[in-house]
Amino acid sequence: MKIPVKLVHFFVIWWLLTVIFLVSCSSFQRAPRRNLTVVFYNVENLFDTINSPGIRDGEFTPEGRNKWDEMRYQKKLHDLSRVISGINETELPEIVGLSEVENKRVVMDLVQTRLLVNGGYSIVHHESPDIRGIDCALIYRPDEFKVLHHHAIPVHFKNSPDSKTRDILYVKGFTLNREEFHVFVNHWPSRIGGVAETEPKRVAVAEILKEKIDSVKLVSPKAHVIVMGDMNDEPNNKSLENVLDAHSPDKHGGRLINLMIPDFNAGMGSYNYRGEWNMLDNIIVSQTLLDSKGWCVRQNKGFIYREPWMENIHRNGKLSPWRTYIGSSYYGGVSDHFPVFIRLYR
């Protein structure tokens, strides 16, 4: 029986369309969703063992009161790398902000550890005027994030001109799909001397930061802003809630969103002081990262990373981060803070 030519053409076209559809579906299913992991970590006094002139780092030397030697330094590097590499089970984090690093050398030693070296991390670091010599830094994977510009934002106090603290580290860059990011790494003045007594200094830093963010958004309203750091304040304190105007992810219309508020409201924290949890480490983002366009924050919240080996159990049964030192007593822990992180996807 002779099959009509039109029917042959129909079956050929149907077969070709079916193949194209199946190949397209298969390719779509295989295409991985893009992800970025962004971390902030106060690494608690990451000093080298050298007594550097001009800064107060003598206690972190072999001859100093902390007996800080090469063995303790290498253990600290290994433990920190174990934390950072463990945050994402599938790949190393793309962007990591750090505080309490002495200099660029210690950051270079950190990214060259066995657990981090495959990340091929690049480093952004500027020396700050802090009298103890501790700075902020950013490490990033250049295969995922391209840095275009960076500088230190100086912090000065009108009512205390001689006071010195850490600069704010500012980094501008693009992801592979050309979305623009502005990252601010912070370590605000401590609460030593009393929370209320020291609050004006943290408010002053928040005002400086807010002015810089506003100037960025004025020029690039669609750009993504990420503020991370040890603010030494909690999400409901004046510096963050009122001055920086950073609110909960469920509060629509806010210009800045503090992604640590959900865990803070649940009684969780990144730092423990006398048995009480404090959310001193915060990650705050612009509304552009919650608008379902381009990069978005997974689950609309941040997370605290903690594992049992990073924790210390006290005699009263309570837990806290397993710190390296208490005073001059060596405890051999990792840090007195837990890291905080967010996951982005598109």
C-alpha cells in the first residue's frame, strides 16, 4: 500500500518536533540552578606570631602572655578552614567576609590551607587604624565574582576624635551574569564599658554606613547591597533598626532587610555572653535580593552555622562558641563567634 506523501511529511515533522521537545526538556532538567553562598565570620584574633611595630600585638607572640606560637597558629588556621569549608556541603562559599584578622598575610595563610586552597580565593584587605591591629577582609572566588573596586571607609567620631576603630570595608563587583553587588564588611565598636555607654559610637558608624548605602542606591537603584559584620549590636538596637532602617524579611517595603531577625526572634544568636545568646553578627540586604528578579535570597532568611565540635559545654550544661582564648588562658577553640550566612539563587 502506498502511503500518501502528505502523511509521510506529517509523521516526519511530528517526529522532529518530538525529538526537539524531548532534547529541550532534558537540557532544561540538567541545567543546574545557580547558587551563591555568602558568609560573615568573626574569626577571633587571627594574628600571626610576629611582633609588628606600631600595633599592640605583643601578646600574640611566642614570648607574649598568650604564648602564641606556630603550632597554635596553624591549628587555628586549620579549624577556621574546617568551619568555612563546611558551611556549604557541595562547594566552597563564593564570598566570605572576615573580621579580627591582623593583616593580609594571615588571610593569605587561611586561603592556602588544605581545605580552602581549591577555592582559588582572591583577597580584599585594607589596614585599619585599630590600635590592636585587627581589620576586616573579604575573600572571594573570582570564578564566580569579579571585583571592580574596593576601598576602606574611615570611621571618625565627632565627640571623640582620638578614638580609633575598624574601617568599613567596601567592595563593588559583578557576578557572572553581570548583576551588580555592593558589599560592606563591618566590625563596629565593642560593648566594653557598657551597652548604653558605648552605643553612641555604634550609632555613629551606622550613620556613616547609611550615608554610603544611600549614595550607592542613588546611582545604582537596581544594584544589590549586602551589609555583613559583627555590629556588636542586635537587630532591635537603635543602630540597626532605627539608623540603618533594617527590618524583618516579612516587613514589606523596607529598603534594607536584616536576614538574621527570624533566628533572633527565635531566641538564637551568634555570640554568647554570660549564658545569654546575642545576635551580634548580622547580614543585611537590599530589597532587590527579595524581589524574585535575578539573584534572590533562599528562604528569605539568614542562618547561623554551628557544629558540635565548634561548641563548648559549660559546667552548668549551657553551650557557647568554643573560643581560642579566655583572657590569656588557651582553650584551643575556633572562635568566640559562630559564622552567619545566606544562600542566593537564580
